[in-house]
Amino acid sequence: MLFASWPTGGLSDRELAVVRELADGTVRSARCGDVVGYLRADVVFHLYLLELTGDPALSDVARLLLAPGSIPAPRIEESGHLMTAGALEHGELVNMLADEMVSAADDLLRHHLSRLWLGQPAPALLACPEVTRREGT
């Protein structure tokens, strides 16, 4: 589970408000067709959300995956649709986490992230539910 280390009791009211505002920022950028603004807001949303798990390794991996140039950009004719769909999923994810539906949020996040590879196989970390830890950790 990507949210295996999610804090017991879920998000505080303050954390939930911040996550919701970040998700709303992705929606605003997507609806305006602001690709650069959307990509920035998307990275901030995901990194903040993953920081809340308290798992520094997960956050570090996310930084690598979300770094500029690490993910193929969507084709221009699809970018508006992909941005809007992704932004709306951010809102769904926040609602699931607010309702402490961690397993459903994990499934949605896997689906959400798998689209980043646009038809390419998703990395094994996202494709399978088991995460293999390095020996000795």
C-alpha cells in the first residue's frame, strides 16, 4: 500500500484544509488550460500529501518520479483532458482520505499515477501491491 504508513486517525483539520486547497489549485490550473501552473500545482500536491505519510523514502522516490523530464509529457491535444481528469481525482483522493478510506485512496492513487506513463508499463512500485524492501532495512 502506498499509504501503508498513513497516520493513525487520518489528517488533522489543518492538514486536510491544506491538502484540499492544493487539490483545488490543480483544478483551477487545469480548467484554465495552464499546463505549467497545473504541473507545478500537481507536484506540490503530491509531495505534500506524501510528506504526510511520514515515510521519507516514499517522499524521496516521489521527488525523483515527479522531477521535470522524468515523466513523458501528455500529447498537446490530450493535455487539457488529462489535466482536468487528474485534478478531479485529486479532489476525490482528498475526500477519501478525509473519510479515512485509506485502502480506496490507495487504489485511486495507483490508478492516478499509472496514467503518468501514458501507455507505458507503470514502474513495479505502482503496478504491484507489495513493495520489496532492501535487505537489511
